[in-house]
Amino acid sequence: LEAAVSAVLVCAIRLDPAGFAWLDPAALKAAPEEIGLRGLAALLATIAGAAQPPRLNSLERLYRLLPDGIAGGQTLGGCRVLPRRGGVLVCRELSAAAPDVAVMPGAATFWDGRFRLTLPRTAPDGLSLGALGAAAVPEPARSAARFPAAVRPSLPALRDAAGILAVPHLEYQRQGSNLGGVLRALLFCPARPLGRAGFTVV
């Protein structure tokens, strides 16, 4: 079963290292329903950073609605499931994201069951890691188009006493900050990867 589910996921899902995914419902539903349901469960658990998938009856309902029955979008298991041209966007539901956590320089910090951050020992004290939310930051043009609007609020952001210090996925750091390497220090490491051997993100 695991091998069959993994084979479907390879065809049906593009997983982004910023913690969201594009789902091809037709590829998912080309498999037997049991395999498709398991694939959908794995996807939702991965994007939500959850140890367990949603309840089966809720999964079955969402599975049967895909793709045409989710015109206004659905939420399940801490994820938003949104129709988009050419597929379905699955991203973290902001209201379900974990609160900010303190970041200790030189130590690994885990947030929201999805991201691991290890800053150098030379990083300043008093930092926290949490969801960007509705905060506006200057975004380089090259990264602005890559992230759908629904994804940005749940992107991880570093804060200090003055506010937003860095949003690694948007390649943003406050001018004058000394956080060399922060873009490479934040990794998408969900509590439940899509496959037992991990899953490539692109």
C-alpha cells in the first residue's frame, strides 16, 4: 500500500519547500479510492505538520468534492484546499498555525511541526519564529510571483522587539540585520513526511 500511495503522490503532487503543495486531482483519482484517500491524508498531514491525518469521514467528503465541489475552498486538518487554474492549492491554515516560539542562537528551533531553524551562535538574542500573518514586508520581484497570496500569511518569519526581521522564503531581511545564512538555515521538515523515506521538494 505504501508503495502504491507513493507512486500516486509522485504523479499527483508538487511539494514546495515553503510548506505548500499543488495537487492534481485527476492524477490522485486515477488510482483506486483507497490509495487516493491515503494519498490525500498523507498530503494534509504533511502540510499541517500533524502527526496524524484527519478523520476518515472528513477525508472521504473532501476527496469526493475534488475538484469541482470546492469552488469556494475547503479547510481540513489545519490546511486550506483551494481551487486554482490547472490544479488545487493545499496550504497551511493560518488560524491553525502554532504560536511564535523563541529562537536560541546555535540551537535548533522547531515551529508548527513543519520547519526547523538553526541560526549561528553569533545571531542576536531575543528572536522568535512564527507565521508572517498579515504583516507587509518589502518583497523582491523575483519571489513575489512564486507564492500564491493564500500561502504568504503562513510563511515562517523571524521577529525581534522591533517587528519583522526576516522572511527567508521571500528572501527578505531588514536592512542592516546581520543574519548571514538565514536563508539556508530554515528547512521544511514536516513531522510526517509524504513518504517513509522522505519526499523530494522542488
